[in-house]
Amino acid sequence: MSRHRTGARSSRRKRGLIRRFGIVFPVAVVAAIAVIGVAVGAEIFAPGTSAFSAIQALEAVPGSRTMTLLEAEREQLITMTAAARTLDVVAKPKLASPAQVALANPTPTTGTGTGGIIYVASTPPDPHSAQAIAYNMMASFGFSPTTYFGCLLDLWNRESGWVYDAENPSGAYGIPQALPGSKMASAGADWQTNPATQIRWGLGYIKAIYGTPCGAWSFELANGYY
């Protein structure tokens, strides 16, 4: 009776151990194999190994993220190239002719007319200067300002610098350097201080003696006085 019980208990104990460890043991074995596999895989597929290069090659196959990025860059390059080829030169830049440059930037020039008279081109003077007074007064003496002002400008630049009280040791005075200066009293009593009075007398003198300011300027160049 006691033996039978003892055997039964032993048999039950064995069946409990089998139930307890029958599932756990295979799981433990599988887990151990997985750990070993991960360790070996990490070593094999480490960067720089041939296996890692193989992975990179696999990523380059169509459908991978790397291939998608490369394809996007290629499409963008194609689009930019096509756009660049559509650019056309609408028109060649136009260069101004020498005549247009001269009109835009007028500068005094000289030329010789009939009778050896020298003509000087010039632009209108500062409106608040003695030159402006002469420029505006010339037409009343029959001188076209656009034709003759350049000559008058050079003439009185040399004689007096357009200074109304310029005086020469010889006795010549004023803008036109009248000799003596008192001659200009015929144009006005204020001949000593008024540029307009001096210019009026000077233009009358030029017209009577030389015909035009350019005639007077040509004589000045040849003789040193007028």
C-alpha cells in the first residue's frame, strides 16, 4: 500500500516537471539562437564590409528611398536644362552713334568758316552770370547766340575773364576791355560797375569793327588783341 502511493507521487512529480519545463525550454533555446544570430549579423553587416555594401546596392534598386531621391534630382536637372534652352536674345544692345553722343554731351568745338573766320560752338551759360546777359542781348545786335556765343565767350574769357572791374595797366577796363574805359559811358553812366552796360557797348563795338563776334575772335587769335 505504501509503495503504491510512493510510486504514484513520483509519477505525478515527473509529469508536473514536464508540464512546467516542456514549453519553457524550447522558448529559451529559440531566444538563445536569436541572440547569437543578432550578434553574428551585426559583425557581418557592419559598415565597410562586403555585406554592408550589398545592402547599399539593394537600397539602390527601383522603389528604394535612395533611388527615389536620385530620380527626383534627375528630373529637376532635366527641367532646368530644358528651361535654359528656351532663353532667346530678344534684341542686340544698341550703341549710340557719335552724333547722338555729341548731342547728349555738348562741348565747345571750333571750325573755320569763309574768310578764315573761326566759329566756336558752346552751350547756353549760367542764367545768373554776365555771360547770360550777353547771350540774351546778342540777338538785339543781329547775332544768333547759337552761332556766335562761343566766339564771344572765348574772346572775353581771354580779355577779362568776364570780370566787370578788370583793369589793364594800359587803361583798358571792364568785360570788353575798352581803351580807355570811359568810352563805355556812351552806353550808360554806370559803365564802371554794371556788366550789362559794358556788354552793350562791347557788342556794339564788335559789330561796327569786326562784323560778328567770330570775326573779332579770329582777329584776336591772329594779333593778340581786338
